[in-house]
Amino acid sequence: MTPEQEKAVKSLNDATEELRNLQTMNCETPEEEEARSKEIDRLVETVEARTAAVEKERRAAEALAKVESVRSATKATGITVRPVAEERKFRLPVGSEKPARCWNGDEEGAYNVGLYLRSLARKEKFVPTPTYRAASAYPVASSDSIAAYGSGEDPTTFTDSMSKLVMRTLFDGIINEVAYTALCPQLARTFVVPTSGMQIPITDEAPYAKFYTELDHIDPIQPVVKAADLNLKKMAHLNYCSSELLEDTASAVSVANYVISTFTNSFAKTIDNTWLQGNSGIGVTGLVDAVCGYNSGAQCFEAASAEDVTSAELSKMVMSVYRNTQNAAWLVSPTGWAALMAHAVDGANGQIITNNVQTSIYGYQVVLCTELPSDVMAVFGSFDQACAYGVKTNGVKIIASDTRAMEFDAVTYMGSMRAAWNTHSPQFLSVLKEPSGV
């Protein structure tokens, strides 16, 4: 025990003994009792203060002991202090085009994608920005390579790994933009298919529940369950891109946005066209054929006029779908859109489209679609309850060649994507077609 600790403990013991004597003292007069009470209050404060002083000395001794322990360990093993690397933030060059929405604000990712795509035309190595690997959520190279890259070695020594990394960023951008552009991923229920295909259990309507008295036997119910198959089909697009365009474009982000828009526009149209019209060559039944072939075509209607649609016709579409339909919407072709607008502005027809902010019919959202069959004016119902759409995990592939179209002095980009469609429950939808013979 240190001298300071001994002094603090002795002072505490003296105050404690004095307080104990006062507690046993007998007072004969009120004045003596009052004086005794005041002295006890003073001694209590003194004991508390000296107790705190002892505790402070104890903590100080423990802290000193820890310091000595650390010093001993340092002498035995040594301590290596690593400098903290300064965080480097990426900024787009002055005058650069802003990344498209599909990049989700990843300016550095979009910039590196553009550098990579442009490097193919210039026959040069792809050199990413210094912070790209550390900032990426998809490390591809080994930990040793990442450590070496971070230590300042020439990044061109990791061309293959960085090419894979930038391609993953390109894949993510395409998937995002397809989801923004195509209607099928927005309206249908979407699944990620891990293999070449999968089955989705679909339950049918259950019977009414029954009432029972106490201790009655409850009758079992066997639900009707069916399965919807999602079998992936591959679509592909081959695009020639002028070498001059890639060489002369000042902004690398502009190159990335151009390639993304080219592939997503092609994929999105094919996705919606196959979803709505089907494709016999790959064995996919379209949404319209599935609805019109269900229940002897009871939910497929024919308009009396191609120029106008009556409220009675629209009411039949709404009332014909399954009663448990939720989150319904209208999918309208350009021809149907014109007819519905003509009906809406006619005061005699009641102006059933009344939402001043978003076009709606009977309160349900209206979406314009250019991929419906030519004779279909509109489709109504719950698309997420009726349809399933599947995409392959990391199922987009992009490859490039600077020699495939060398006679055109062009860089060739080939992209492929795997997707699946199934309109498994057409009872949630109804279709309005143009008059026959129109």
C-alpha cells in the first residue's frame, strides 16, 4: 500500500470511529441532542468524502498497474504502429455526363465501366481508378492481390481481375435498368431462379370455414395445390458499336450509359413481348392467350366499338375477375388508350377517369403498354397474383470483341440474359379486345 493510500485509509478509520462514538452517546437535554445530531451530519459527510478518496486511490493504483503491465509486454514483444491510410474519394472529371439511374449513384462504378468499354476500342489496357477496388462490394481477386494493389503497385498487373469486377458492375446496371424499363418485372411477381428452372406452389380457393361447438370434431380440409413451372429461356443481342464513337466520346460515363441503354432497350421489349404475347418457339404461353383460353373465354370481352368504350364494358371486366383480386391495374394498348381517353372526356359517359394526378379507371392505375397484341385494347386485374417472372442469379452475360467486326472498324458487344414467364392464375385477369373484323 502506498503512503497516500495508507493516509486515506487512516483518515477514514478515524472518522468512522468518531461517528460510532456519537451514535452510542446519551443526551440528557434537548440542546445536547441537537448538537449531537449536527455533529453526526458533519461526520457522515466526512466519512463519505474520505470513502471516495480511498476509492480514488484504489483506481489510481489499478491504472498504474495496467500501465506497468503494458510496458512489460511492449519490452518483451514490441508494438508495431501502422499508419492509417488517408481515405480517397472519387470525383467525376469536370464536364462529365452524370451516371444513368441504373447505377444507383455509383459514379465511380459507371466511370470505370466506361473506361473498360472504351479501352476495347483503343486496344489498350484497362486501368481503373485508384479507389475502385477498395470501394467495390464485389472483390474478385485474392486477398494477396488486393493487399498488393492497395500498397501502390501498378494496377495494370490485375487487368483480368479488374475486368471481371467492372463487368459485374455492368451486369448490375443492366439488371437495374431492365427493371426500370420493362413492365413485366414491375407488375408480375418476380423470383430469382437458382438453376435452370423451379416450381412455384400455387394454392386454389379454399372452402368456407365452419362453426363448431365445444369439443366437436373439426372436419379436415384438403387444399387444392398446383405448381407453376419457371423454366429459364436465353435471349441475346449482338450490337456493333463504331470505334470512332468510343474513341471520340470525351466522357467515359457517356460510353457506359450508351451500352447500358442499348442492351436494356432490347431486353425489355423482348421480356414484355414474350410475357404478353408468348412465344411458341420456346414454349411460353402469353398472358392474353392464357386469359382467353381460361374458362371457355369467360373473361375475354369484345368491345362494341374500337373508337369508344362504354362504362358497361369496363364494369364487366372489373366484375369478371376473381373476387379476391388485390392491387389491380389496367394495362392499356395505344389503341385502347385513345378509346379510353375519348370516353373519359365525354361528360355523358360520367368521366370515370377523375384522378388529376395519376390516370386511373375506377380508382385503378392505368399503364400504357406497346407490346400487347394488335387486337387487344386493355387488360385488367392483379398481375402479381396471376403471373410469375423469373430471372437467373447473375444471369446476364456481356462479352466484347474488337476483331469480330473489324471490316466495319467496329467493336462488337454481345449480351445475353435468361428469364422465365408463367401466367399460372388467369382468373385474376380480364381482357378487352377490338371488335371482330376491324
